[in-house]
Amino acid sequence: MLSLNDCQARLSGVSRETWNPPMKIVYFMLCVVGTVVPLSQLVPFLSERGVDIPLFIDQAFANRVSAFAWLDVLVSAVVVLSFILWEGNRIKMKRLWVPVAGLLTVGVSLGLPLFLLLREIHLSKDERDILPS
């Protein structure tokens, strides 16, 4: 069975070994979308009501569907935080506080793609150091 990479490589006429999607660009665009979309809802709330934490929590858990969504986001945030810390330390990344700050200030929608972007940059630097000139 062909993988997605194999199919894309065959369609583009490039071998799998030389076909490399620009993941840094994809992750960067996901960072932008992951910041703009959630903040497009939070900023109007804050401008209308100010920083009203009890109201925010009341509205976040107003019904079972919204409670489900928020609890899913909270669990996902713990998973992403664990992944950032474990994987970042495993491959000896620096500045892990940056995606953690994105996770805590905006959410999973920024924290995860930001970590993946920084990881991709870190791994490409390692690859350049290993490959002969």
C-alpha cells in the first residue's frame, strides 16, 4: 500500500527520497491560523466585558457541549505540554519556554504548531551539521 508521501511524490514526478514538503512553512502558517482564529473570539469578549474570569468560566461550561469542548482542550494541553517537554529534552532543543508560553497564552492551536516548527528548525540544523559539505 502506498503512503501519502509516495502518492504525492509519484504525482509530482519526484522520487520519494528527494521530495520534501516545506513543513516549516506549513507549521508557520498553522501558527498564524492557530493564533488568529481563537483570538478573534477572545478579544471581542475581553473588549466587551473586560477580564471577568467567573463569567468566562460560566460561559465556557454553560452546557455539556461547551464543557466537553473545554475539557478536551484542557486534556490536549496537558498532552502537548508533556510532548514539548519530553521530545524537546530528548533532542536537546533550546528555548522550550517559547512553545510553552504559546500554549499557556493562546492554547494548543499555537503551542503545538510552534513546537513542531521549532523542532523542524532544530532537526534541520542537526542534519546540516551531520551531512558532509
